[in-house]
Amino acid sequence: MKVQILSRKFIKPATPTPPHLRSLKVSSIDQLQPPIHAAFILYYLANGDENGDHRSKRLEKSLSEILTLYYPVAGRYIRDKQMIDCNDEGVEFLEAQVSGQLAQLIQGEKLEELNHLLPRPIQSTSTPVALVQVNMFECGGLAMVLLISHNIADGIATTSFLNAWAKACRAEGINGVVHPRFDLASYFPPRENVPAMQPMKFGVPIITRRFVFNGEAISSLKEIAKGGDSDSESLTKHQPSRVVVVTAFLWKVLIAVSKARRGNLRPSILFHSLNLRGRTALPISDDSFGNLYMVANARFGGDSDSKVELHELVGSLQSSIRDTLDDCMKPQNGDDLVSMVTNSMRNLQEELQSGEIDIYKFTSWCRFPLFEVDFGWGKPIWVSNQPKVVEMVSLTDTKDGDGIEAWVGLDEKNMSLFQNHPEVKAFTSQF
């Protein structure tokens, strides 16, 4: 697949940002984020009424308009000053022509080819907070990429930005678009000398494969997760969600892979990110833009005589999520809550560095309204992130909303064991 860059420019807000809004303090949770850009890729079929060039021009115009509301996205992150310089330098906007058909890319097995669709930010004080690349295929389809700094937005905030941009594009203006709030620093003021989480270290090459659980497979897993005796039933007395049961299933397989590689069961911790909007005692708006999540962890003991049961892992995961969310309702001020968030991330970092137990890191975009991002030529036929460079798992909805697509990043030996595991073959379609 060849990708040719046709144009490169910076899209600035349609009207200049007022002087009193030019400096935005980041929150102490924003400070903790690693210096990476997260990728959101939306795939659209050809539109008979518009060619790719016309659609790209509409995207440019509406992006300029929506940046008047989301003005920090057009700025630059200054880590040393714990702030975003809202200087209107703009979002880098690239147009690219791709050889081949969109359908071939979506149905293909080599997810690493998606890397060709991404712009390449170089981390510095002049690095754009956000970059967009519009990839136009020979068939007329589009793959639109948004790269956005994790220092200013989590997945929920980014999804809100995408939907606001799409609404502005459909409506040809920002009337009716919900205005974001940039007030998280008032709850969680930035702190001096706060070290950001370091990106997980690159080691051996990582292979990413996607495994799709349809609604029927997930229903079957939920039945299995009920367990067989009264004790197990008490563990899963609440019907597990799709995300919980799929996460627990993948955890179970990863435990089996580790045992096959090492010859014995090892204890493990599963880390999962939790959105905190509407889940704290603080009066934070759902429209607040930034990072507002923490990391929950569930543990498996790894006793040599124990048999790994799905219902037990489901119960452990449910308990960890419930306990974490209960704890998040206790703090009555931002300092106490941010201390909890900081500790959860520090625990992840320390466990990763210890090497004494197996660590599995999960993220989820499930129920994020990414399939609702309609710029005026229909909703996306597929949504994805980028291939993994470290071992981790990310979950997204399937287009019908009933299934889950799991992107699993593992080294070559672990991936071979994982994708050939009989339960993976039984419950998923592999790509």
C-alpha cells in the first residue's frame, strides 16, 4: 500500500482566540500522561455526491470553525510550564492519496499497514497538539486519522471533539454545538515536579492481531461466567457487561499462554482504565475537556494447584471495578481524588518495572460514540486505533454495537500461542 502526501498545512481557528484565553493550565491528571499522541482512525465509504477533494475542503473549513470552541487543540503543550499555549498555531492537516481499495485494507490481516495512514509527530515544544490526515483511496473511500496529545485529552474528550467537529461539518457551522469546558485544572491544579508516566518500553517486535467477538459469542461467555456452584454465583451475581466478560476471557487465555511459555502458572495483574466522568462526588461537567480517568487493577494469585476459571476472573474484575468506583465517590476535594489517580498510575508503573508478575494492560473505547461521527457523508463503517508497539489489549465496539473487537499486541511467540488457543478459535473471528 503506497501513501502519497498531497498537501500539508496548518488549520487555525476561524476567529483568533481572545488574549485572556491564551494560556490554559493543564490539570495534575493531564501532567501524569505519557508524551504520546493517540490515534483515532475513522473509515468512510465513497460518497457518490462528493469526491474526496470536496470532502477534504469541507473538513478543513469545519475544523477551522470548531477550533474556535476547542481552541487549546490548536495550541502547543508546554510541559515545563504545565500549560497549553493557546497560540492558534493550528492543527497540522495532511491530505494523502492511497493506492488500492478501502475494503482491502479493512479486510486485511496486516494491521501494521495502518501505520502508513498516520502523520508522524516529532515530540518537541513546537509539536502540534493535534494532527489530521485525510487518506483518499482509489475507490473514493476515506480513512480519516486524528492524532491528539494524551496530555490534553483522554478517549472520551477526543470522541466529544470528533462529534462536535462532525456536527459543524454537517450543519455548516457551530450553532447548536455543545461548548466544551476547560475547567479540570480548577479541580486538580497542576503540581510542581510531577513526573509523567513513561511510555511502556519497546522491547521485542510486537505483532497486533484483531479478534472479533460477535453478540452470540459474548452471550455464550456470559453463560459460562455464571459458574457452577453457589460460591461462584455469588462472585458474578451481577450480570457482567460485555467488556468485563470479554476482558476476563482474554485474561484467561493470556494466563494460559504464560503457563505454556514458562511451564507454570504465574500470578498476574490486569490493569484497566476507567472513565470517571459522573462517577465522583465533585461537580465536574460531562463536557469538561481533558483527562479524567484512573486505572483499576484485578489480581490472579497463580497458585500451582488452581484451575483458571472464567467466572472467578469475572468476579475479580467486577470487584476491582466496583471497589475503585466506590473509592472515587469518597473524596470531597480534588487533591484527595488526584492522589488516588496518581497512586493507581504509580502502581502500574512500579509493577511494570518489577518484572515479578505478569502484567496485562487493557483499554476500552466501548460505548464511546465513535460510530456516530458523521461529517455529512454517512457514519463510519469501521473505527480503529493504531497497531501496538508494546504488549497490551484495546477493545472497541463492532459497528452493530453488540460485539467487541479486541486488538491484541503480543510478541511473536506469545501471539502464536494466543491465536491458536482452542477457546480463541471457538469464540472469535480472527483477522
